[in-house]
Amino acid sequence: MHPKNKHQGRYDLVGLSISNPKLKAFVKPNAYNDLSIDFANPKAVKALNQALLAKDYQIAEWDIPDHFLCPPIPGRADYIHYLADLIDADKSKKMTGLDIGVGANAIYPLIGHREYGWDFIGADINANAIKNAQAIVDANGLNNCIQFRLQSHEHQILKGIIQADDTFDFTMCNPPFHASLEDAQAVTQRKIYSLAKNAGKQLTKTINAKLNFGGQGAELFCKCGELGFIERMIKESALYKNQCRWFTTLVSKASNLPKIERSLKAIAAKKVKIVEMSQGQKQSRFVAWSYVN
């Protein structure tokens, strides 16, 4: 993890249960007699997130509706910190970011504002997600720093969101990784079995993946898949080359990087960087490009 990430090592579940007493009901010894939670239980993961946000980011009120994506906070914080390195974040200078696909959880704006004082505009295609994100921001008194815009056209990403008088220091995005609901469910099923195996459990029947890991359709998949989504974002970014210093997005599949780099060369990006990250055994990365010297 990034050295500034507050979530190094194992979770202090006893301390976190003080920050959110609801978490205590989910904390139990696992097969190795270590305190843990069932990470395949969305209610347990939500309670953990509420505790982490309260303890480490002073977000007292945070909740999401059932079946919306409940993100792993350590990985989201890593993106924020590595992005801060990229843009040379200076807390004395006000930075403004655009979060594409902010979701109902608004995690990136919340962490980015608390850690670096950044202002955010969060965009999403789901009106219910925007409504919930706005409720979180209002409940924590951050409505002057974090605002939201609804994307009305499902085939547009930056178009319709970036206005003529907008300027951004960066964009960030956690794009839909899958090309279909079936693909998303298959990956989720493998995650469930992996979690069960790591916890020393035996699964004897298929589990409904949709009920175990949250995520609305647009959060998980789009017809063109991750690569198509990012290539569309790259193409649209050329329309706003003078309004944003760095465009960035997570890339789940390393195999997509060569085609992404070719797309960036085609639109004559002046700077391209691939930032590698790791959280435990998980490897991740984001790609960043700029039209500015």
C-alpha cells in the first residue's frame, strides 16, 4: 500500500467496533482463531466501512441502499494517495477533481476531501445513486465541497458532465469491469469461494452472487466491457484537453494496457503514466494521461 494509506496491516476490529458498535455483531474468530468478519456478507462489509470512515475520515453518517456497490476502502484510499503524488498535491492549493461513476457511496470524494482538502464533482448515470451520495454529503456538512451531476446519456462519459466553464486538476474513475451481468456474477462467485477457502470454510452449494456482493448494473458491467469504456473515455477526453490537467482511470485487467496505450497515442496525449498499486496480494493500477506539458 501507499505509505500514507491509513489501512496498513490487519484491521483493528476491536477498536473499529468502538467507532461503529454495529460492527461488533459481525466480529468473530475465523478457522485460524483470528478475529475477522465474513467479507461475503454485505451487511458486515457495510458495518466495517462505516467504522473505517468514522474512525479515520471523520465521516459520521454513511450508508448505502441494498445491492449498491460497497467498496473496499483501503484500495480506494490507495488510488487517492497515488493520484496525489501524480498531481503534486499541495494542501495550500485548492484542487478540484471529477469522479466519473461516483456511485451511491461517494467514497473517492469523501476520502479525497478529508485527506487533501480537494473539492469534487461526482457524476453518475444512476439517479438513485446521486440521491444517496447527496444525502451522505449533506449529513456530513460537505455540500459546499462535494457536488454531483447526473449523466443523462448512457453512451456518454465526459460529454454532458464537463461544462464550458469547468476546469479540473484531475479526473478519476472506477470503470465497470465486465461486459455482461453473467460475467460479473461468475467473477463474484469465484470471489465468494476464495473468501470461504481463506476462512477455512467449505461451500457445498452455489450461492447467489448478486446477494453477496453489491453492485448495480452500471457499476459492474457495460456492453463494451472495461476496455471499450476506457477507450470511449479517452476519445471524449480530447474534447476537454484544455479543461483538465490529468485524466485518470483504474484498469482492472493488465492485458488491456497495450490497447489503451495505443489509443492514447492516437489522440496525441503528451504525457502518459501507468501507476502500479498493490493491496496485499491484489495488484491494481491506474492509467493517467495529459495534454499539457
